[in-house]
Amino acid sequence: MKFPILSLTTYIPLVGALYLLFMKEHEGMVRRLSLAVSLAAFALSVLMLGHFDPKTSGFQFVETLEWAPSLGVTYKMGVDGVSVLFIVLTTVLTVLSVLVSWTQVKKYVREFHVALLVMESAMLGVFSALDLVLFYVFWEVMLIPMFLMIGIWGGPNRIYAAVKFFLYTLAGSVLMLIGIIVLYVHGGKTFDVAALLQVKFAAPVQFWVFLAFFAAFAVKVPMWPVHTWLPDAHTEAPTAGSVILAGVLIKMGAYGFLRFSLPMFPDATATFAPYILALSLVAIIYGALVTLVQTDLKKLIAYSSVSHMGFVTLGIFALNRQGIEGGIMQMVNHGIITGALFLLVGIIYERTHSREISAYGGIARSVPRYAAFFVLFVLASLGLPGLNGFVGEFLVILGAFQRDRVVGVLAMTGIILAAVYLLWMTQRVLFQEMTHPENEKLADIDTREFITLLPLAVLSVFLGVYPNPALSVMHASVDQLMAKMEAHRAAVISWSQAWPF
Amino acid sequence: MTRSVVLFRDLLIPLLPLAAFLVNGLFGRWTREKAHWVSVPAVVLSFLLSLLVLKDVLSGVNTYASLYRWITVGAFDVSVGVMIDPLAAVMLIVVTSVSSLVHVYSIGYMHGDRGYARFFAYLSLFTFSMLMLVLSNNLLELFVFWEAVGLCSYLLIGHWYERRSAADAATKAFVVNRVGDFGFGLGLLLIFVTLGTLDYQAVFLGAKAASNQTVDLLAPFGGKLEVGLVTLIALLLFTGAMGKSAQLPLHVWLPDAMEGPTPVSALIHAATMVTAGVYMVARMHPVFEISPAAMATVAVVGGGTALFAATIGLVQNDIKRVVAYSTVSQLGTMFLACGIGAYGIAIFHLMTHAFFKGLLFLGAGSVIHALSGEQDIRKMGGLRNKIPATYLTFLIGSLSLAGVPLFAGFFSKDEILTRAFFAGDLGRVLWGVALLGALMTAFYAFRLVYLVFHGETRLLPDAAHRVHESPPVMTVPLWILAVLAVFSGWVGIPLIAGGDKIGHFLEPVFAGVAHAVHADIRLEGALIAVSVIVALLGIAIADMLYRTRPATPDKVAATWPRLYSLFLNKWWFDEIFDWAIVRPTRRISESFLWKVADVRIIDAFVNGVGSVTQQAAASWRRIQTGFTQDYAMTLVLGLLLVAAVWLAAW
């Protein structure tokens, strides 16, 4: 058997978490160990990216072990050009989450890092699982640490937010579980994703299982109108939780669409795509308008995520190459940019203990380096060409425009609104007169915080100026996805075909 | 020199300012008050290299190169590259020369400013972006740097960000430009989707081939409204130009942009960035040429803006705002030229305007500097003898702006008017409009001169005492621009010194465009005479109102109070936008979408599901009493029920 790099990357954090759980190290050691573990996972993921062959369309670094053969369950891991990018994104953001929590998390330090590392393992598992049962296990495991993170280390209203997050997500994933079982029954008694991808499911199966999966994925994205857990979860979560939530967790839904919905249910995808496009447009515009009037910084960024993730689903369900690659790019970019924005809010919250925009104003004068990062990521977020946000958004809109010109035009309005809410927020936080004299003595970012922000800034500029390396990783896999949908000649399913009785 | 060496030299022109930006941007804490030692040499070197490029282009050597593939997804394949042709060469010279002078001037003007290094960093970043904008070889690259110059404009307008008005103006500039870019972006999408490319040359060919295609705008809604595909493309692109070049009704950001430091106003908001729209239309002229409707729109918007902005310029009291409205008006004149197919002359006017308007802004800055920040012309007067260098150069700039013969502005503006006169019926109407605009221009230019420099001083005594001429680092750029504001027009004179040099130089770019109809030398002479008379008349009226009879202006204002108020309040554009767009959007978002749709409907439903479940569970819990007899009772009742149903069915 080849070197199991995927499993190694996935379980290193888990091993680290177990060690922390049983060896009662002191706080400083816990932080240092967590950093070391997350750095090791990061190094492995980079190694993997280095060895990834972008010309191959199939799964790479595949590992297979028998698990429960009588049930058709195997332990199967592997990545393609889509998931490999998210694995790297996950390991990067986890390192930064450890760094940003260095001084922000003061209670239950050990437990916090255990939760963070368990979550990293689960997230890496979701992106590399090639067996539906394995996938579902990782998918559900992921919920628990995040639930705890919000519920224990969160803000004042954390219990409500944690329960809301948990129930919303659980409601979705229960339906997915039913869908998985239906697939097993109709797909030749196997949970192997690669095998299921070869099956052409009958119209009613496609129709209903698509909807079951859609429930789980739509909640995760989150799409309008099941988005209302996100603002609460983000607002209450600790900084590291917000970073992981925005950077990785909400990407799972869109990843699920790409991995399962599109290639397995092409007819159902064609059937529902127009409605999903409409929901995406609502998310983009509605999300942006609601963002406009937020007064809480974290809530503002959370709502802006609803709008930005609308671009992701819009691109994916435009069902053409520019749209899909743009959607993936937008996911990566949103992870980088919004992750950074939450880091920034966390950094300033630690100093002032306020998330209200009105508690700031004019702080660019006292924290110039902070302001520079802030402006950079705001510009990236509003899609300034030359920074990474533009590449994804432009490709998505191009894809949408090719599919339907009206959709493209409407999506474009989101770009205007993004400039409005982001710049207006920036103005009220960084610029204008300093309304609170105590902000005069605000400390600028220190070296640790600088190191936390720098990688994302470099990525943001690099992927804006030269996005082709990232795009070329996904070409072959998206090619295959397109071919699969093309081969099935996606046909719209009528209601009478879908009715199973 | 080999090709790669030439390319390297050409690339240095934008890259030097970029390097200066990186140094001052990243290490501003160390460069501090020495920041100009990084930025100024970089841009001056760029200027010198641009001269070499001009020499090459004059001898017929053009450059076209792709540097690297930027975004490649399927059929969508866009590179970053450079293209140097006569049009780009002219723009290179204009941008690097004005930028160099503004850089030098800023050493004096920004001396002692808290954000000195930041200022120079952004100035360099702007110069880089603007140079790349004119060097781009495809539309998406143009769009990238188009937004990049907008970003620099945003950052520099907000340089003194602690002032609420400056922060507001910066945000407004960016957002209004985004509205324009909404159109530009849609234009790009439509071009790619229909023509399959974004490369200039390929787009030109494709547009020609697609000249008969139409698009049904109302098809998605079941209606029918056919427009030419190329017309639609051209109009969408023009929307972007309207935003960047501040044309009606997207002009509202430019006057507010005067919140930025004055060197910024001179470089970005007069000489270079705001002319990018004109450059874009000229660059894309093969597309515009195909559509008479688009051309007419460009001409009408340009002519209309020229007159409209001039009316506002008549009555403003802030020295920079008067010059700003004048810029809006002059940009309108350039678009008018584009709209009648006189691209070469539009670019010629762009050049002379860059020099004389850059001069006027820097002069205004020198006045403000002398008065320690005062910008209200009602509080000036009599500065002529106190700041003579500023006065003389400002006077030269004003003469050029007013279109007095032998000054640069005269040649370019007069040529536009003449060409308009011969451009059909619409052209003749626009000629009249532009002539009226020219009259107002001459008037407000000299209103400014008289109010600021002539008459009795209206300064407070202690302010008057502190008035001082600016240092040479500021006045030398003024003098250089003054020289250019006179002589730069001479390269376009048709009759002397080897003929219309700039016209011939640009000819390869605008080949295939219909040339001026020089119908009758006597008629042309008469037209020139008319514009000269108009310019002098405007100056004479200003002289009468503000020098000989200073009480008259108030009487005039009192005679037409409505009109005066309309002009003074800029035709209420800001208020109308605020009332019709800004407020309703905010109100709907806040009190409906967020607080009703999200909170009262969606969340209420979610919480409702939760509490219904809880309540249901709470009431059903009572069934679990724990008493055996209760369970036995239920069991029996259940059995009876089943039996009853079974019996009934049987």
C-alpha cells in the first residue's frame, strides 16, 4: 500500500486532540502543541498539493480498507481537484485559528483546543471521504465541536445560537441520511462514491434524493431562506469558531452539490437548477440589502457571507464551466477573505469588547497597520480586480450570464451593493472622527497577529494577480463533472415522473 | 536593441512607480518625510522612458506583447499584456509628465502632513495603474486597471479621512463609479458571450461582423424591444465611461472628490483618471463607429454635460469646485468630439486640458496653501501682488481654458466646435450648446481670476498678513505647466509648422474614420471668429460684473432667484438621488427585509417549530403517568378501538 498521506493528514489533529485530552499539559504547552499539530497537518496538506497531478481527472491518493463488507461500507479516502483545495484551506485556517486564540481564549483552554483539532479532523475527513457512510460520519462529527465551541466559548446569547445552529443542521442532515440509504438500495448495495457515480439513477430516485441532499447542503451553505442560523452562530461564536465556520464549514454544502448532487442526479439538477438560481439571486440581493443596515460587525460580515455564498450556488447551478470553476474559486476566496475579516473583528473585539460599529470610528489613526489589513480584505471582498475576490465573482457572473442574461444582470447588482455596505462599514469603523476617546490608545496589531493575517493577505493578492495555478488544479475534475452531466444528457423530470406511487 | 530589451524598457514605465509604491507602502514607517526620494525619481524616470517610447512610435515601431495568462477557464482565456500604439504613446506622455510635476509639487504642498509616505505611496500606485490602463491590450485588463485607478482615487480622496466630508466623498466616488462599472462589466460579458473574445483587435473584427445582429431586450418578459447588438455593447461600455469621466447623471462624485488634497485633484480628477472614459471611447471607436445611435448618445450626453456643468460653475464659491465643474464640462466637450467621430481632436483636447486644468488646480492649491487652507473665493481678493507667480500662471491657465487664441485650449476646443458645426443637424445643435457652454466657461474662468486675485482684499487682517508665495518646488511645476498650457496646442494647428502634427500622429489609430469636411475656408474662418468673440465676450462680462461693477452679481442673482438657486444647488442632483434611491433602499432593507422578513417571518417560523415541539412534548409527557392501571386502561381502550375498526371494515 502507498503512503497513506490523506489519512495521516486527517488524523494527526485527532491524535493531537486525544493526547491533549489525556495528558494534562499546562496551558502554554497546550497552545504550543496545538500549533505544532496544526502546522504538521498543514505541511502534509501542502506536500499533498505538491504531489497532486492536476492532469488526472480521477481521485488521487486513494486509500481503501475493508470496514463492514457485509453492509457495503468501506473505509475509502481520496481527493480530486476540487477537494484538494479545500483540504489546504482547512489546514491553513486551523493554524490561524490556533494563533488568533492564543490570547483570546482564556477559559477551558485545553478543551477548546481539543474541540478545534477534532473539528479539523472531521472537516478534512468530509473533504476526503469517498464512502457515503464515512462521509456522513465525518459530516455529523463536525457538528459537535462547533456546537460546543459556540455554546461554551461564545458570546452572551450563545446557547440560543448553538441550539439553533445544531437543530438547523441536524434537520438537514437527517434527510440526507435517508437519501444515503435510498442510494444504497438503488445503487447496487454499496456506499462507494466512485461506484455510485457510475450508476444512472431512475427519475424518481434522482428527484427525491436530490431534494433530501439539498436540504442538508442548503442549510450548510446557507441558502436563502434557511440562512438565519448563520448570523446568530457567527455573532456568538469565538473568533476561531467564526473563522472555521465561514472559511470551511459553510463550504461543505456547496462541496456536497459538486461531489454528489450534480454528477449523481443530473436530471434532477437540471430540473431544480432554475429554482436554485432564483434562490441564489435572492440570497445575493436580499443578503446584501440586509447587510447594509447591520450595526453589529460580526452580523454584518455574516450577512455578507449569505450574499457571497449566493454567488457560489449561482455559479454551480449555472451548470457551465465558467460558472462551476468560478463557484469553486469563490468558495476558496470567500474562505480566505471572510476568514480574515473575522480574524480582524476578533482582534479588535479583544481590545474593546464591542462588536458595535458605533463603538469605533477614526481608529485608522491609532491602529494604522490594522487598518491597512482591514482595507485590503474589504477591497478583496467587494471584488476589486487584482485581488482574489474578483476572479471568482467575475467567472460566476460570466457563467450565469451565459446561462440566462437576466440572471447575470441581476447578479451583477450584488457587486454594487457589496461596495456600498463594505465601504460604508469601513468608513464608520476606520475613518471619520474618532468619537470614542478611549480608542485613541488602542494598540496596533502585534507580531503574532501580524503573522496570523499575513498568509491570508499574501494569498489574496497572489490569487488575484495569478489565479491560474488554483484554476488549473480543478480543470480536469470539472471537465469530468461536465462530461458526466453531458453524458447523462440531463433531462428535466416532470412531476408525474417523479411521483413514486 | 532586441525585442525583449525594448519590452523590458517599456515595462519599466509602469513598474517603476509600482516599485515606488511597494517601498513606500510597506516601509513607509522608515521612509516617512523622505518618501518623495523614492516616488519622484521613479515617475520622472518613467517620463524619460516614455519619451524614448514616443520616439520609437514616431518612427513607426509599435509594441504588442502578452506577458502571462491571467484567467483561463475553458474558452475564457484572458492574458495580461501591453500594447503601445500612437494613442497609448500620447497617453503615456500626458500621464507621466503631469504625474511627475504633481509629484514634485506635492513635496511642497504635502510637507509636514501626517500621511506623507502614504500619500506618495498612493500617488505611485495611481501612476502605475493609470499607465497600465493605457497600456492594456484587452478589455478585461483595461477593466482591472480602470477599477484600480478608481481605488487610488478612493484612497486619495479619503487621504484626510478624519474629516467626515472626505470619508463620505471617498465612499461616494467609489460607489458611483461602481454604478458605471455595472454597465461596463455587463458590456464585457455581452462582448465575450456574443463575440467570444475580449482582445481589442478581435473585438473590433467581431463587432464589424456582428453589425447586423440585434438583441431583444424584453424577450425574457414576453415583450419585444429590439436593439442592435453593437449599439447595446457600445452603450454599456459608455455607461462605464460616464461614471469614470463624470458625465450626467453620474457626475455627482467628482465635485465632492475635491475633498482630497489638491495635487490629487490636479492629477486624478482633472488631468488623467477622469479622462480614462474618453480614452476608452477613443480606444473602442471601431465599436462605436458601427452604431450611429451610440455615437449620437455619446455626443448628446457630452454636449449636455458640457453645458449643464458650466451652469453650475457660474455660481459656485469654492475655488476648487468651480474648477471641478469646469472639468466635468470640458470632459463633456471631449465626449462631444468622440460622438461626432473626431477622436483625434478629443485626444488632443484631452492633452491640452490635462496641462491647463492641471495648472489651474495646482494654482488653486497654491492659493489655498498661501491662505492656510481657505477655499471660499468670497473671502479672497487682491492676491495679485502677494503671490505673483501663482497669479500669472493661473491667468495663463484661465486664458487657455477660456479659449483665447494662441493658448493651447483655444486650438483644441475650436477644432471640436468647428467639427461639430459640420456634423449634420444634431452636430449643429450641439455646436450651439457647446458654444453657450464656452461662453459660460470663459465667464467663470475670469470670475475666478477677478474674485481671487483682483480688487480689494476681503481677507481678515491677520490672514492677509500671513499670505505667502509658495516655495519653488511648487511654483516651478506651475511654470512648466504654464508653458505647456500655451505651447501644447501648437502641435495641433492645421495651418502652420508642418500641419496638424498630433492629428497625423494619431491617424493610424483612427484610420477609417471619416475626416473633417473642410467645406469652405471662409465659413471656417467665420466659425473661428465666432468662438473667439464668444471667449472674449465671456471674459468681458466677468470683467464688468466682478471688476468694474462689483455690486451687479448680487442684483443678477436677485433678479432670477429660482435659477440662481438651481445652479447654486447643483440642480438638486444629490438630494434627488438621496430621496429616490438611498433612503428607500435603506428603509426597505432595515424595516422590511431584516426586521420583518428575517426576524418576524423566517426566524419566527424556526423558533415556532422549536416551541411547538417543546409544548407538544410537554403535554404528551403527562400521558406517562407511571401508574399501571392507566397503562392497562389505555391498552384496553386501544384494543377496543382496533376491534371496532376491524369490525366496521368487515
